[in-house]
Amino acid sequence: MSGNYRKTDGDIFYEKWIDFGKNLESYIESNKEELVKDSYDVILGFSRGGTILAYSFACLLKDTILEYSNIDKACVRPIPKGFTCKKNNPCFVMDHPTSLHEMTDIRQILMNDLKELSESRDNPLNVLIMDDNLTGATRVHFLEDELMKMSSSCVKSFKTLAYVHHNSFLPISTIREFPVGYKVFVMPWHIPHSKKELDVQSEEINGYKMSIFFKVDNLFNLGHFKDEMEKFYPIKKNLIVNGASNFCVKITKMHDGNFVELITTNNMFYPPKQCLKSEKSENSYEEFDLSEFLPICSLGVSKTMNVCLTCSHLNCNKSLFKEVLNIVKSQTISFEIKNNQNLKSAINDWFTSSMPEIKLMEFSND
């Protein structure tokens, strides 16, 4: 792609390299006083786009602000460390707040790196988190949660800065505004891709809610459960966050015992990406690894938004369900879905086929 290339393709906006550079320079000039005050020791950038942004931003800081010419300032640390490649993770936005590679790096390597750097300087660090083109920003929020745990030791303060952020999501500080009249923003180091959408029946999803129940014994402690789950997934109060999936968690008493209840919350709708990349006929699933991904619409229900949402919640959270079962030391699951009773049989078949090790009970709160 040439340096002055820009293409507007319907609701897709393509940023030019030259504008990218000018926007960085303009941001630094306009925010010079704040940048000097924040005095960032480390800039963290997610590979690959976030790392391109972080290195570019650090170079300009060092060239234009005297306080950053110090060798100890604006050191860039990519996430994950070492060799990286773009993984074709079919669920990505649904199944984890970050890729497993990134999550492992953050928890097992990055934190040690920051600790060692802080100790070598005998001072806690000021950290800037950067990423390029954010939508839900789940991995940025995950990193913030992990840095928060270190804020009393080697990390003095941290802030987040993105190049651009989609307006449909929660606000976050950005270098440039999202262009008016567009739905998709493409960074200059990416090439245009055809937009992919599922051909599904439009449907109201605000009334959709699914609950999944995991049987527990009388000694079950919700606080201990959340502590154990947080080793794998971020927890905000009573909300388990798994990528774009959020589950409210509570204890529910039924006549046949006590259960941990995970309740889906209204969130952004992301269809599993296997469906988006499929070039076969609508009812053909031979290209999928059905041991990992079983489409709900292959189980006797028509493809609608609620069906696709259920499919995402189930297929992209199978690892989460297994962690819950492991923590509560049980293999018994029940489920309830409201405003969509025709899905019950398909969900039952999904659990039976995808998690044959469990004992599936009929839901009852009588």
C-alpha cells in the first residue's frame, strides 16, 4: 500500500501513512505538558499494530520532548515478548480477553520484567498502555486489571492511549477521533478485506437471557469461587468477563440442591468467526473441528441472531465452563433460556455432544 493511499469503501475508512504520522506529531505537540508530567518509563504495545504505534510514538517523544531524551524514558515492551505471529483463532473476541499467548506473557513474564526494571532503577514505574484500533478493548482492560495488582509495588501509575476507538464502545483516550459516517477504521499497515456478515434473520436480542447452573455442595463459598476463577478470567464485582462474553454470577437454591448460576448479559453480538470464514453451503460444517465447535444451527433450529448469540456463548466459553466444574468439583449442569424456548432442545443436544463428560439435569426451581 503506498504512503498516500486512501480508499473510502462504503462505511469503511482507510487511514493513510502520512496522516498517521501527522496525527502522532500533532497529539504530542498538543499534549506536551501532560506527557512531561506523566513521565512514562515504559510503553506497552500489543503486537502487532499496537507495537508499531508504541515504537512510533516513543521515537517521536524522544525526538521532540527533551525530558524523554533520557535513555530510561519511553522504553517499549511488546506484548507478547519474543516472536509473534497472527493466530487464526476462530473465536478470538469471544473466548478470552486476550489470546492465550498474550495472557501467559502478561502474567508470567511481563510482570517479572517490570519488577526487575523497577528494582534496577530503585523507583516504581510510570506505564503507558498503547493499542492501535480498538473496538471492545478487552485485552487492554485485562492488562489494566493485572497492572492494578502491581500498583503498590513496581508500578507507580499507568494510563491507556489508543490511536482510534470505535464510538459504539466505552470511551477511552485516543490520538484521533473516529471518522464521522464510517463504521470500520483500517490502519495504514493493513490491506482492505471484504466485509463478512452472517445472513441471519434480524431479531430483537435485548430480551435474550440464558442461565447456566453448576451444582455445588453445602460448603460452597462464592468469595473463594471468584478468587479461584480470577486466576483464569477477570472478575469485576459479580461479573465474569471472558472476551466479549460477560456472565453475572450468583448462588441459586433449588429443591434439588445449591447451584452456581452464570447469567449471560446483554453485550455486543459477535458471531463465531468459523461461520464468517466458511465458504461452503449454509448447512455444511465439514470444515469445522466439531470437537471444538458445534454450530447450534446444525441442531434443528433456524439461524437467527438469538441462535448465533447462543452459539457464541456456548462454543466460546467451553473452557470457562470446564474451569467452573473443576473449581466446584462437580460435573452437573442445568440451563434455562428465556424468551426462546425453541432453543432448549438444541442447547441440550449441544451440551450432550460438546461436553459428554457432564451430567445434564433438567432445570427446576420449584
